[in-house]
Amino acid sequence: SKKKGLSFEEKRVRMMEIFFETKDVFQLKDIEKIAPKEKGITSMSVKEILQSLVDDGMVDTDRIGTSNYFWAFPSKALHARKRKLEELESQFAESSQKKEALQKSIEKSKIGREDTAERAALIEELAALRQKKEQLKAEIDKYRECDPDVVEEMRQTNKIAKEAANRWTDNIFSIKSWAKRKFGFEESRIDKSFGIPEDLDYID
């Protein structure tokens, strides 16, 4: 089956990993080489992903001479994320309060009264606020994915999975070696009998 590509947010997280893990400064051309090889991000999308992180204040950039340089450190990214989260949470709280006030107004307007233009307007505004609330929740979740702690957790999970895969690969090689010594089987016969890929190897 065709391998599913990375989502936009997954690419953003992996791009931040490059900066957090190396703590280095890069030019665009450097990232276009590193991202596909180490993070599975296509070189064609590197510029767009990088610009989105710059726009959100997650990555810093500066022009020196004729070249643009990019960098991001966990401490700066964490502070920027916290400021953005505080801003979004403030907007969220304000919208929630307004929504509650509008809900009370709508309930009050129902008592002994028919539907009015004012009530219809309040319902429309309430619907708009609910939509705004969902947008703010999505924004908060987006910045949570770029949290250096989350990125580090993902890196550790990947490391454990890699070690487990290499451990099983080592076990397979050991069993194949034993079978060749014990029964004189050819390696190709063992691979074919047990569905082992010919290019099976350790993960770097």
C-alpha cells in the first residue's frame, strides 16, 4: 500500500526537531538537504514549512550579507509558545464569557415573547462565537505540538522504537546463523521460507 505522507503539522514538528537537536544555525539550502534525509520532509515543502514557523515566531531569521540564516533554540521557542498560549487562552476566556452572557440573554428573551429580530441576531452571534472558540482551541493545539517537551518525547519514543527494531533484526540474524550451522541451509532458502527480505539490515 502507498505510504501516507506527513501532514503539515507533522512536518512543522519534525522541522523544529532539526533545530532543537542540533542547536545550530542554518541557511535554507542546508535545511533543504537535511530535512528530506533525516526527517522525511520533501525538499519542495521545506521553504513553506520554514516560513510558517518564522511567521509564528518559532524560528528566528536574519540576513547577513547576501544570505538568510535560520535558528531556533528550545528556551526561546518555549517562551514564544507560552506567550502565544496565554494570548489565545485570554481570547478563549473572553469569548466564553461573552457566549455565556449571550446564552443568558437568549434564554431571557424566550420568556413570554415570540421570536424577534434581536433574538435571531443573538443566535447568529452565538454561532459565530462558537466557531471562534473552536478556531482558538485548534490554535492552542497547534502550538502544543511545537512544545520542545513534546518534541523531546517524540524523539525518545523514536529512539526506543529504533532500538527495538534493531534488537529484533539482531535476533533474526542470530537465528539464521544458527540454522545455517545446524542444518546447512543456504541463506537465500531461509529468507524465502520465512519471508525475510533480502535487504534486511539494521536501522542507522
